[in-house]
Amino acid sequence: MGSEVGMRVLITGARGFVGPYVCDALRNICGRDCVVVATSKDGGPHPAFGQIEALDVTDTAAVHDAIARHRPTHVIHLAAVAALGAAQADPQNTWRIHVGGALNVANAVLDKAPDCWLVHVGSGLVYGESAKAGRPLDESTLLAPLDDYAVTKAAADLALGALARHGLKCVRMRPFNHTGPGQTDAFAVPAFAMQIARIEAGLAEPVIRVGNLDAKRDFLDARDVANAYARVVSSSHDLAPNTIFNVASGVSWRMGDILDLLLAQSSARIVTEQDPLRLRPSDLPCIVGDATRARTLLGWAPEHRFEDTLAAVLADCRARVAKA
Ligand SMILES: Nc1nc2c(ncn2[C@@H]2O[C@H](COP(=O)(O)OP(=O)(O)O[C@H]3O[C@H](CO)[C@@H](O)[C@H](O)[C@@H]3O)[C@@H](O)[C@H]2O)c(=O)[nH]1
């Protein structure tokens, strides 16, 4: 895939789970000439990036200043409240970060670096209730988000779509579920794996507490999701501004089957127990994405077997428990 010369990619929210995967994907896909400017709310040293610059996306002046100073060719906007529970716990903060943050970045780009591409990382959850129709969700599916997380992600996505009509060169990504080593146990896969690791280490009774195991979700390895973002950066010159891309496998995994695959990798005898606190008021029964557009326009396809990803998450959780 041909890449643009002299790319400078500014990443917001780089300290989050996906940040280091995006860094690797940019190096692999866009080449060593691609300069990465990693930013996150608190900044500081980081194993993947060396140093991260402090940038709070809700601080309008700071965002304008960062875009003016770095004059990026691309921004990958990862900064978000990633876990649904945290988003739900403080909706006002979630609106401020998801919508206020995205608008700050978009307006700064329009003002200070109008040729810069803004890659917005939204969510496959923006389709919400439309998933009940039972068909794979493509980019033309009606947005019908159900909770504060998904509503604010949809609002930001739509706001940037409107700004594209005023010249913003944005690409709106809608990733479905993804996991990998480094994800916190606020998410289902590491929540299961971390409990197994703690039980194996004798740190917890042999009972694993879970939420809705009947939910079916479209899962990818975080590396495959990061590859899609990097491919957007490397091929932006061929893309129409305001293109929307789902990032999905097209395969839906029952959460209970994911748990069984993890448990099969452990010799510990573990009992499963439902924890009412882990159940959600609105949990869609089945979500499957259609990423035909990303496959066609970006030449993207998932490269990692999900079973291998699960094994890697469990190994990571075991290592984290051993280190603690
Ligand atoms: N977190 C969690 N979820 C559980 C558990 N047990 C079952 N689940 C179910 O497992 C499914 C996946 O939950 P999460 O891993 O927490 O992910 P998510 O809420 O679906 O959101 C993820 O995917 C979105 C895109 O589809 C992302 O936008 C979002 O940031 C996140 O990565 C949900 O149906 C949830 O109810 C548990 O113990 N913990």
C-alpha cells in the first residue's frame, strides 16, 4: 500500500489500551518516516511511545495550541471513556469527553491545519437497536444507540459528519468489540481472564463472576482494529472526505463460549456464578458488523485468529497477576 510522504500523525488518548497497537500499526503500515506524536490527558513516559505529551481534549485552548504546534497531517482521535460502565456512571463527563473533545479536535483542525485528516474512533454500538433486525450492520444502517456511551459516540460521529460539509477532512471509524493484552478488566474478556489468573494463583476462591453470557458480540484482535486505522492514514489520499468505516469481523461470539474457551485453557476447577452487578439494563442480544467497505476500499482484513487472541489475553493476565 502506498503511503504519503512526510506523515505526522497526532494520536489523542494514546495512553489507552489501543494506543500502543496503533503506534505499531503505523510503523508497520506507514513506515519509519511516519512521525507519531502521542498525546494523552496526563502525558508522561510510556514504554511504547517513549514520551507522551499531555493533552486534555476537553481543553479547547490546549487542543488548538497542540494542532498549531505540531501541524499534523493526520489525527487519530482515540481519547474516550472506553468502558460502558464508566460512561454510564458519569454521563455529563462522557458527553464532555466524547462530544466536546471531538468538536475541539475538529475545530482546531479546521482552524489550524485544514489539510489534516481527522480519523474519528467511534463505535459499532452507535447502531444500537438496529441490531435487533438480525442482519449484519453496515455503514448505512440507522443509528439507534441505547445508552450514554453509544449515544455520545453517535452524537460525536454525526457532529463530525456535519463539519465535513464545512471542509473537515474526516474519516469516521466504527469499531466493534476488540480485545488483546493490556485491556483492563472493565471489559468482558480480560474480566474473565483476570479472574481465572487470580484463581490459579490462589488469590481468589474458585468462582468466576460474570454478567450476561448469552450476549453475542463481534470481536476482533486489537491489532486488526489498529491496522484498519493505520490503513486509513496510509491511503487517505485515495479516500473521499467523510467516509465511514465499520471495523468488524462479521462473526458473532456468544460470551459464554468465549468464557468456555478461556476456562478450557486452565487446569483449575472453576465454578461460574452470575453477578447481578455485571448485568446491564440494555444489553443487545446479538451484534454483527459488516466491514465490506473497509475490506474493499482499504484492502483490510482481520489477520488474527480470535482463539489466539484469547490465549494472549489470558497469558497477559497471568503475567500481571504474577507481577503484582
Ligand atoms: N464488562 C463485562 N461484560 C460482560 C461480563 N459478562 C458478560 N458481559 C457481556 O459481554 C459483552 C461485551 O462487554 P464488554 O467487553 O464490556 O464490551 P462492550 O460493552 O460491548 O463495549 C466494547 O465494544 C464496543 C464496540 O462494540 C466499544 O465501542 C467499547 O469501547 C468496548 O470496547 C456485553 O454484552 C456484556 O454485557 C463481565 O463480567 N464484564
